[in-house]
Amino acid sequence: MSIAAVTANANAVPPATAQRVAPARAGAGAPTELTPQALVLIDKLKARDAEVRQHEQAHLAAAGGLAVSGASYTYQRGPNGIDYAVGGEVHIDTSPGRTPQETISRAHTIQAAALAPAEPSGADRAVAAQAQQLEQQARAELATAQTQQADGATSNATASADPRRQALQRAYDLAPLAAPTLNVFA
């Protein structure tokens, strides 16, 4: 499962539209001037790139040891020939732990990682909801185990008070004198 941040930011406003020169491309000759529209697009791509990288770093920082790998990005090439990150994801281990307590702890970490960015995406919120369900299942398992232990302790206390039950339990606890055998002849 992954935590993805592939939301678009349509409200990004470019800071300035001053004339800039594009870097020279191999074999392109002299540098070319970019149009005002290209400069606006570059500013939007730069802002989106910074936002995506910050978003994914927030996931990584909160995921801790559950992060399976670093962030991976999807890119868009700008009119200046530079690739800008426009989306990304961080893969984290969302499997349950070995015990209900460990699963609860892992679920908390997964939720924190999913909701770590300032503006979690829909996919981030879905992962957090799945982690919450994982935690609820682990809590139910823990409650069932505790109830069974309490019931066992209550029945043992009741059984130990009755001398007939004590005698019966001793008989069950004794190992048989000879191993039981079954002879079948046809």
C-alpha cells in the first residue's frame, strides 16, 4: 500500500513574470528567451515541485521504520527543459504486527504518516482510515483475549473451591500408566 500525493494545486500563483533566459540545450545553439506564458508555467511548476517534495518528506518523517523506500516522484518537463515533480508517493508497510499491541502501535504510526502533510490527499485519508480499521480490529482481538483470560481465571477459581472438581482435575492431569494402544486385525 502506498501513501500518494497526486493532487493538483490550481490556486498556485506565480511570483513574478520577469524575462528569463532558458538554459542552452545540447545542439540548440544560442539560448532562447521564454515567453511570458512559459515563465508563468515554470513558476507554477516550481511551486508544485516544492509542494510535492515537502508533502512526501512529511510522510517519510512520520513513517519512521515503516517506510519501505524513499519517495518516488512523477515529473513534468517544463518549457525550460527541466523536470519538475508534480506528484509522488511513499510506500509504507501497512501489515499488522505480531501481537495486537504491536498492531495498535503500527496503526498509530501509519495514521500519523498518512496525515503528516499540511494538506493530506484523498489517498492519504483513505490510508489513515484503513489504519484506523486495523487498530479497531487489534483492539477487538485484545479485548477478546482479555475476556477469555478473565473467564478462565473465574472458572479456575470456582473449580478450585469445589473438592469434586479438584479430584476430577487431578485425574485428568495424571498421565496414563501405560500408553493406550489400539489393535485392529482384519
